[in-house]
Amino acid sequence: MYLTQGLHRCLQQRPADIAIRYGERTRTFAELGARVARLAGALQSLGMGDGDRVSMLALNSDRYLEYMLGVWWGGGVLNPVNIRWSVPEIVYSLDDCDTRILLVDDHFLPLAQDIAATAAHRPTLVYTGEREAPQGMLAYEALIAEAQPVADAFRGGNDLASIMYTGGTTGRSKGVMQSHLNLWSSAISRMAEFRSYEHAISLHAAPLFHTAAMARAVGHFVAGDTHVVLPTFEPRAVLEAIERDRVDEILLVPTMLQAVLEHPDFKQRDLSSLRRIYYGASPIAAGVLDTALAALPGIEFFHAYGLTEAAPVVSVNPPANHGPEGRASGLYRSAGRAGFGVSVKVVDADGVEVPRNTVGEIAVRGANVMLGYWNKPEETRQALRDGWLHTGDGAYMDENGYLFIVDRMKDMIVTGGENVYSAEVENVLSRHPAVAQCAVIGIPDARWGEAVHAVVVARAGTRVDESALREHCRQFIAGYKCPKTIEFREALPLSAAGKILKRDLRAPYWQNQTRQVS
Amino acid sequence: MYLTQGLHRCLQQRPADIAIRYGERTRTFAELGARVARLAGALQSLGMGDGDRVSMLALNSDRYLEYMLGVWWGGGVLNPVNIRWSVPEIVYSLDDCDTRILLVDDHFLPLAQDIAATAAHRPTLVYTGEREAPQGMLAYEALIAEAQPVADAFRGGNDLASIMYTGGTTGRSKGVMQSHLNLWSSAISRMAEFRSYEHAISLHAAPLFHTAAMARAVGHFVAGDTHVVLPTFEPRAVLEAIERDRVDEILLVPTMLQAVLEHPDFKQRDLSSLRRIYYGASPIAAGVLDTALAALPGIEFFHAYGLTEAAPVVSVNPPANHGPEGRASGLYRSAGRAGFGVSVKVVDADGVEVPRNTVGEIAVRGANVMLGYWNKPEETRQALRDGWLHTGDGAYMDENGYLFIVDRMKDMIVTGGENVYSAEVENVLSRHPAVAQCAVIGIPDARWGEAVHAVVVARAGTRVDESALREHCRQFIAGYKCPKTIEFREALPLSAAGKILKRDLRAPYWQNQTRQVS
């Protein structure tokens, strides 16, 4: 099992079909295969040996997909850089796993020299942009043109395929080691669950450095689908691409979907080709779901819950639960059930399974579970215990195996000795018609240890105040769960994957505190 | 990755649904899970340790599926017995891999004591039949009733899941070592290719000891489908079960399908539930395909080519190629293209890929490829070279990656220095309206080394003689390829999997020859 296998199949069976569309540029499988074999040769000539890491710091492009395939073809390991990170964060992730080659596009060119200058092993810089290569950087296209194509190294199975640095929403960054088998088993399992037509045209608008988009790309490689690539998420460009390229499916987290639905172009574009929307990061708000179903009749929503350590999908909530029945029962807010090839249980602090409808920590087992954290044996032992990945995510499971995520275990608020799951409070707050978005966090409190604090984005054109929202909450949940304080903002800080960055919301409150929750 | 995972998912998500129907007996997933955990405990108390082999000699039943899951749950390895074998052949397969427990049903009871008496390690005999357990045998139901349920051993990944003895059609029997990952990756890949609806009702009529039926059962375990089990293939019972249980899909090799289509009950039964027929062993004859498509409108045919060493599927020919276009182009006779997760190439004697449309040996790579042959390092080295499984099957590949099997390399006939592929001659013969079935073999010839010999089953109600058939062949193929001699029979010898046993056809001719081809 190796992640270039899908490319080999397409080269054998359908070489003239379109593999990638990026703006005006298209690549057939034959062209892609030839470029990948040369890129692999170029990387090897730059010193990439079996299992060596190669990084890319770039917006999405056809070259991002070539980077993935070319590194694997040549026997290397991906270490894709989170595009939201600062130079010190990037340098940490490169140095931590000894990355010696870094590909950089036009957008991130201003950071390139700083990174190279501060990294412990000054990486070879490859420029993947559209202009002349700057001084001190090698030109991607020239490397491909000059390199000899090499044979596939056929690394696979339990060999390392990628090191994905997590962080963003919780704690210190760790390098998640994903094997070829991890990514392949995750991709093929989703295909078995979701697939019902051949040769999809799939739009990449979410960032490819992120494990969700990358795993989806792996699935499309296996199936030989056509990738339509946008440099970054931009609602107007998404709408234009769907119409122009007759896109079948797209990954859009709820915050992105909302932006697409609210864009003035939405009603002008022919979106009739779109069959499926995949989403993760969070459940979908009822209002967004209703709007989407009304505006895109027949659209199918697939929700997946996962994490980088599970490469990434753990559970799946199918389209059926997004219809009227799922809306009525509330099942549309579930993170779904264990997917094919994945075992899931909810456990207590001792790793013992808790009864249904009792909150505990999600534990996962399957071929998708990571090899461990790079160079972090202690953290690996903490995460992988008794054959199960302990996710740190809190949830309960209903009688039919559906998971309902309540929180990161670390996001749980302890106030006056009581546990408060912020998700429960957020669910109640979001039912108020004036609340567009919200996040609930714990902030230091002299008396209670922590106090429940809400950050709210009000819906445009509405008016609401703190006491009205507190009154609303008291109708549904216990007093100790209701926000003690509520703060209104224009927007919430989001990660590149569309997750609300609670760490950033909490930071100012905890700055001078000795006890830090996250 | 472990092969009991699908059962765990169903226990978690849908415990009250029907897992198995066998005659009047049904088992829900909850019942099946409880029985499997107890059977695993019983087998462990009989001495089954991690990786130990357990055999079953039986027709199909619900207990056959319990045997599969119970052995895996308890940490053991399957060694299913070929039901066509004689006592010495069975004893060889048990002794070769040191099997200490043997399950036997009513049908094979007469062989049980003989086997136990002649096996090197007298195996513990477990009676899985419907009556009182005979003297010297343990009762399956009593074992389950008395055993304590045990926790899943969670063996998986590259751990051994089964040792499948091949033979039947070629050479000496070898134990093919299949891992959990081999069987799982094969099953999940087919699901990704074929799946388009949930919770299939699937009929097992082909023998479960065979890798094709077993791999299909594994897929149904993953999906949580309902297994309807018949003890053995019998056209009347197949038709009755499809109607009674509203069966969605079935595995029927072409010889079985033909028998079903020609059965007097065919027109009496309501077969409207049937959506799919899977087949292997050989391509489908045009006449059978046309009859089936006319009689079962909308039916989908999936053809898979494979071998036990590939656990088993290598390539797949989808329904589209069984329609009018595929009939016209001849693509319906292809073995299909490399399936998801499988790499295929056609190579020469040095392992170098040959040009398209050139005959060579099929080589296979993927997570489905066996671990090797049990206790046969030399045969393993022969089969697994340079990372590829060398199948011994001859074929050519067309421009679009479609494989056309010409023969077992060993079935190739060498006559007067020319290679003759029996499949080519059989294809021509079968186009004659009077030919119902045929097989072409090489027989000793003093002048040519081997001579081309045909065995023909004439269609009922037709008359044809040797010279007319030879004349027919000369219109399509070179003289040296035409049968020198033609023999008419009532029927051809078939293996349990429905393959024509050419070895049996050849045997009488080669008995006293020093040079033996197969």
C-alpha cells in the first residue's frame, strides 16, 4: 500500500483524462505522472533520501498536489507548513523533524529568507511561484525541466508518509506521524461509505496543508478524480469555480459555507452540478443547514469528526441525518458514528468504557491511528494507551452509537467544583435569534476558580444585551452553567481550518495567572 | 485493523438488526456477538493460543460465519478445509500448519474419525451438526453454552488471519498466509468500487471455505450487511432464498449462473429484489450473459479476477462493460482493470513489463498480497519477487488497462514449438451454437510434443461432430491452434469454486508420460 498507487492506476488506465485544474492550467494524468517522476528525481538530487522530510509553505495550487505525490514517489515524507503560523512557529516545526528542503510560493516569499536564516539546518529553498526565482532560491519549474524522472520508491504500508504539526487550538505543537497505511485506510474507508459515482470533480478551497483536505486529496488520488484547486477560500471564487468546472463536491466547514451562502453572487451562479458538501471542524448550525437545503435542493451533507492523530476521520454523520427527520431529532448535530475501519468508545479517566449518554473521552482504534508523535515518546505513550488513541475530546454516545461532542477535555470549565461543557452552553446561546456565533470559555475567578464567559457575535440588524442572553440561558440550563459575563465582538478568531481559536480568546484573561487551563 | 471490527461496529450501532439467516434460524448482531465471544472463549479453553490454527470441514451455515469471527476474536487463525478433498489431502493441510482443532458438520461426519486417526497431531474434534454429538467429539452448542465470553484479542494488521490451501487446479497444495490487512484491504477496496446502498442482503451459495466467498463475507462484516446462508449451491434453493429473503446480491460463477437460469423454477420465482451478481473463476459466455440480462432486467454484473494469494481480487470488470457496448466491443470478456489499492502489470520472464497487447505473466502489488506460503520459503521467494506477486497467470493488457487472461502459464500448450493459449481456442469453440461448454488441454504427441485437444459438452438438442467443429475453428484461428482431437462428454469436472479442473482432464493422458505439464 503506497499513496502513489492511484496515480499509477490512472497512468495505466486513463492517461489522457484531466487530473488537475488550477486557474487556466490543466494537467492530464500523463502530464502529472511525468512531472511527479521528475520532481521526485529533483528532490532526490537535492538530498532527499528515504524517509527524509520536505516542507511546503504555500497557498493551494496544482503544485501543492505535485509536491505531495512527488515527495511520496521519491521516498520522502511530507511536512506541510501551517500557513497561519509565524516564522518562529514554522522554524520550530522544520527543525523539530530536521527538514532540509522547503518549497515556498509567491504569497509566503516575504517569510522565506527569515525562515532559512533562523532554522538550525538552513533548508534548501525552492520557489514555486509564478515569476523569476529570487536570489538564493531554486526555481521549481527549472528543477522539473532539468531532472531525470526516477522510478517510484514504493515506500508504503507502515512507512512514514507525513509529519503534520498540530497546535493552533490547543497547547504546544507536536509532529503527528502518519503512515501511508494511515492515510490510505482513512481515504478508502470514506470512499466505501460515501462513494456512489465515478470520476468526481472535486473543489479544493480549504487549505491543503491541513489533514482534512490532504486526506480528501488522497481519496481523490485513489479514485482518479479531477481536482479543481483554488489558492485559498474566497466565496466568490468558490461560486465561480463550481459553475465553470461543473464541480460535484467540496469540503466547506460551516463558517465557510455560511460565507458562501451569504455572498451576493450565490444567486447568480449555476450551482446545479454540486451534489455533496463535506464538512468538519464543528456541527452545522440549524440556520445554516436550513438555508443551504433550501438554496441547494438535493444537496447531500456529510459531516465527519476527526483529528490529525486519526488521519483524520473517526466518525461520520451521513446525509440522511441532515434532512427533516435529523433536524427534528437533533441528530444533525451529532458527530456521527464510527466509520468503516474505525472503532470508537467513550471512556473514563481509567480508560474504562462509560455507559451510553455519559460524558467521557473519545478513544479510537484502527489502521488510521497515527504511528505516534515525532520525537515525543512520553506524549505518544500518553496518547496511545492499551492500543487506543485517547483523543482528549469529550463526548457522549447515544443508544445507536452516535457521538455528541461536548468539548475538548481541556476546554471543560471547572467552576465551583462543577464541570461545565462549553458546547452545551454554546448550543443554548446559539438558539437565541440574535446570536450569529458564540464561544464559551473559562476565565479566572477569585471565588469559583473559573467563571463561565461567553463571547458573542450578534446577528446583523439585531439588538440584544447581556441580561437578555443570560435570561435566555436560564430557561434551558442550570444557573452555574450560565455565562457570568458576556462580551460582544464583530468576529471570532478562526484557525485556517475554520475552528474557533479559544486559545486566543482565553489568552488575555490568563496572561498573568499562575494556573493556565489550556 | 482487525477483522472483527465490523461486528464491533454493529454491536455498538445496530445490535437488534439481523446479521445472519440460515434456514429457520436467524441471529441478530447482539446474538452473534455474544456467541462469537463465547466461541472464542471455548476455543481458547481447548488450547487455541494467539496465532494457532483452527479448521472447519463443513458445508455453509451460520456456524461457518461464527467460526470465522470466533477464531479471529479469540486470536486464532483460520484454516478452512476444501470440501472436495479426500482424507489424505485434508490430513496433509491440517498437519502442514499444525492444526489442533477441527470443526466438522453432519455432512462430513463420515470423514472425521479417519482424519483424526491419521493426522500427526490428533486434532480435537468439534461437532457443529444438528444432532447429538457423536462419541469422541465435542458439541459446538454445548461449548458455546458453557464457555465464558472473552474479550477480543485484537490481533490485526499484518498478523496472520488465515491459511488457505490452494491446489485443486494446479500442482501441489500450498498454504497461503493471508493477514488481517490482506483481507480487510481487499474487502474495503471492493466496497469503495461497488458500494452504492446500505445494508445489503447477501446470499452465500458458493462455498465459504473458498477465498472468494470468504473475502465477500469479510466485506459484509465491515458493512454490517445481512448474510443469508445456503448449505451448498443448489439452483432451486438459490431461487427460493432470493424470493423469500429479498436478496440484493449474490456471488455466482458462470457455471452456477447458467444452472440457475436453466432451472424450471426460474420463471416462477419473484427475483425483483436482486440487484447484483458477482462472478469470478472465468469470463461469462455471451449466451449466458444475454439470457441473464433479458431475464433479469437491470441486473448489474461485477466480474473480478483474482487468486488466493491476492486475498483475492486483482482486477474488476464493472457492470458498464456487460451492457450492449461491452458486448459489442468484447470488453465483457475482459478480467477488468486493476482495482482500488491494487497495482497490476504484465511482465516477461525477467519481470520486465511487456508492451500493451503482448502476452506475459500478471504481476500484482498491494496491501492485499499474501504474506507468503506457510513453511515454504523457496516457493514464497518464487512468487514474491521484487515486491510483486507473480501470479502464474498469462494475460495481455489493452491500451486502457483492461486485462485479458489467456491462461495459466502452466496451461499453455506448446505444440511444434508454438505457444497455444487454450483460452483463445476455447473462445472460438464456444462461439459455435452447438457448444455448451468446452475445455482445451495439451496431450502428449510423439511428433509435436503436445497436441491441442478439446473436450466439448454439446448443447442439449443439437448435433455436431468433430470435423464440423474443426472446420469452425479454422475460420478464426491458425491451423496449429485448432484442436487435433475433440472428445464429447456429458459434463466437465468442476472444482468447488466452479472452475473447470483441467488437471483432471489431463491426468489420464499423461499418466505414463515422463514429462508432466501441470
